[in-house]
Amino acid sequence: METVISEKFGCKIIERNSKLFIQYDNGQSASWIIENEITKEEAEKAFISGDFAYEVILAAQKRNKPTRVI
Amino acid sequence: MKFLLQILFLLFTWFNLSATTAFSKVALPNQTVFFHKTTNQNQESEVKNGVSNFARSGILENSFSQKAVLWESFVLENRAREENVNVVSGAGSLVSKLTGIAKNAHENLLLGGVKFIDDGVSIKYLTKNGAEFAKIENGKILLTKADGKWPLPSEYLDANYISTHLSKFDGGVTKITSYNPTGSVGPPGGTFVLPKSQADLLIQQAGGDVNKLEDLLGLKRGDLGTNPFRIDINNPSGLRMPSGNEAGANEFWIPGGKTSGRILEATVDQIQLGSYVKKTVF
């Protein structure tokens, strides 16, 4: 079961199996959608602005390699 | 006749001595290479203009690309022969042994006027301030800056190289997606793009075959799905030389504005709805 919590700044935050994920375009010239697991605090931060959402993405990428969605 | 042969022999000897002076064959333990702006920059511009019209990855059958690659090699060699440039040939030179991604990364940086030190084991690249920021070792390019972030391109690339590179995107930029975009495109920090003219050429060469387009772009088959979209932006916001610190820069990213597959790249701000034209690639 997947629920969309928010869709802002080109990012989608979803809840799946009680975990939060941020989904976004991988940013390459030829791209697809990828996701990283994030914390509740990061999800709240990513709601605020595009810059904050980007910080969340970079921090999440440092912890774990993103996985492909689409 | 004998006299003529003697003159020819003298001329041949003189030519060889001259060549030795210009292109030293003496192996030295350490070499610092400095580049100066010269007439070769005009040659580089010519090369770059040629390179901008094709992607070398997978389309070497294109005769123009072959000519451009040869010409580019010629220019790179000439740069190394310039005044104040020391070249190590044979033992002690790692540059001459580079292949693949490492070779492409070195060529990018060489064309960008980056200073480097080749000690035969590694090639260390320096910013304009003389600080090491990257090295090639064991066939890989590695970031060596202590903070783990690539320096700004302006800190190590010639300003002229950057402006020439970005001018190749003047005709608009393109991004290809495996999905159907409905809002902003790219992560919030910005996205990589390629020149629209190069995208047109690659798509034309793919001839309606998504797998072939993936090959041309250096992707894995299946990466673009079955019905990819192209996003064209005539006036992109924030066009800049990639830094390597972007969310879209993966472990294969190399500095200098050309991918390891030799596709031209720049970054732009996140592409907002209303600023782009979307259509299917084929």
C-alpha cells in the first residue's frame, strides 16, 4: 500500500509500509524517477521549499544509493 | 648524386634534432605542465564546434566524428608541445597509457587548460591556485579534495573554455525522460541537459529504435523504457558548467562538460511547467 503524502517542488513524498520515501527525477540528461528513504523530519523539511527538498535528497543519497521507481 | 644524398642526409639530421627539442624524449620523475593561451585555442574552438555536432559514443562510423577525433588528438598533442610545456614520453608518463573513461577525463581537463602533474603512477590535477583536487590512478579519476566536493569549474577550467562550451547550448537544450512529465522536470537543484542540436542528431541516428538511442547515450538497454519523452527548452534558466556536486552526478561523472560517453552536458535550473515543450521521442 502506497500513499502520496505530498507533491511539491518536483518531488513526491510517499508512505509505503510505514516508511517514507522521496521520489524525484534522477537529474541526468536522460532520466527516470528514483527514490530514497527519508525520515519524518526530512519529509517535513522537504515540504518547506525546493532548496530544502534538494538538501534532503543530497543527504539521503549520501546514506543510501537511490533505487529506480519508473 | 652523392652530393645530393649528403645534403638530404644533413637536412634529415637537422629535422630530427629540431623535433627532439620540441618534443623531449627524456623521462623525468616529475613533470608540472603549464598551459598558456595560444593560437591553439583557435584550433580547439574548431574542434569543439565539430564535436558539438555529434556524440562520439557509439557513432564512430560517422566519418566526420572520426576526423574530429583525429583533429582533436592533433590539437592536444600540439598543446603539449607549446612553450613552457614539458612532456614526458616513455617511462614516467602515465598520460600516454590512459584508456577509456580516464583518458576522456584527462582530455576534458587538458582542453580546459587544467594544470597537472604526471609522476608516472598518478596524474594529479590542480586548481588555478595550485591545490590538488583530483587524480587519475589505477585507470580511475578520483576526487581528492578533502571536503569531498568537486571545486567550482571556474576554479580550475579556463574562462574561455567554459564560455565556449556553454555557447554550444545557445540553440536550446534537451532532456530525455523515460516517463511522461506533468510538472516541474528535474530535481530541485537543477538537471543535466544536452544541446538540442545534439539530441536531434542522436534521435535521428537512432532511427526510431529506443535501444539504439540508449546505446548512443551510453545507457543500459531498458533505461528509457518503451516510450521516452523529450523536453525541449529554448531559453533555459541558469545554464552552467556542471560541478559534479549535483544530485544527477553519479559515480561515472567526469569534469569538463563532456560525459564519459563524449556527450556534451550542462546543467540548468529545475525546468518549470510552461517553460518547456514536451513530446515523445519517436
